[in-house]
Amino acid sequence: MRGILYMTGLAMVASAAFAQAPAGKPPLPPFLKYQMRAPAPPGNRLVSGRDGAALFSNKCGYCHLVGGMGTNLLTKLRAPDHLSGLLAERTDLKPDYVKYVVRNGYLAMPRISRAEVTNAELDAIARYLAKGNK
Ligand code: HEC
């Protein structure tokens, strides 16, 4: 009996919520403070000129910012060469190397497709990480 009452109540609440839903695009979920990566920068994903640092944070940050598994593994892997585990702190990276690693994968890093990171986005990220290196 109680179960039926609960179900009826739930159905009423649900139908009220649907009745009040505004027309058009549903709102995006809120950006959670505990997520370490930045939201994707606005703009057309196929057109260059978007912010490389923000794209790096959004597309690569869950592995390559502080606490990410890429950072942890690179800290160990590159320690003998005295290189930082944080890609954003490196000054030895070149754009072509970054692009090669992203499209082909590297040790524990999976390769990343053009659906996930477009060529235009990868160009911006590689330029950001290379800091002017050719
Ligand atoms: C799922 C986690 C993950 C994601 C996402 C990821 N990486 Fe990685 N990346 C790694 C790991 C792990 C390594 C280190 C390989 C190892 O030691 O196993 C690595 C290594 C690299 C290296 C090689 C650095 C060196 O010292 O040779 C580059 C460059 C790189 N990543 C760039 C990127 C870029 C750019 C993105 C985003 C487009 C990205 N990665 C996304 C996990 C990730």
C-alpha cells in the first residue's frame, strides 16, 4: 500500500517537472568544482584559433594536470632526464612530437582520435605545449 502511494507521488512530481520544462535546448549540467580540467573553450571545433591552454586542460587535463596518471607516470619515466612530469612545464616538446604521440599513443597513453580531438584542436594544443619550439 505504502509502495503504491510512493509511486503515485513520484509520478505526480515527475509529471509536474515535465509540464514545467522549458522548450528548446536543455541547459548544460553545472561545472563541478572538483573537476580539475577547464570547460572546453567556445568556438567551432574544426576551425583553428581557439585557446590551446584551455583545450589542453579540457582534452588532456584529466591525465596531464596535477594528480593525473600521465603526470604520475611521466614523473617516473622522465626523472632520469630531469624533465618535469607536467607537460605544461616542459620546454623540450616540439609540435610534431606532441601530435605523433596523441595520434599513435605512447606506452600507457591511448591514442586519441580526430573525433575526440580534432586536427585544429591538436594544432592549438601542440603549439601551446611547444612554447615556440619548431
Ligand atoms: C588517459 C590518459 C591520457 C590522456 C587523456 C592523454 N595522455 Fe598523454 N600520456 C599519458 C601517459 C600515461 C603518458 C606517459 C606514458 C607512460 O609512461 O606510460 C603520456 C605521455 C604523453 C606525451 C609524451 C611525453 C614525453 O615525455 O615523451 C605527450 C607529448 C603527451 N602525453 C601528450 C598528450 C596530449 C597533448 C594529450 C591530449 C590531447 C594527452 N597526452 C592525453 C596519458 C594520457
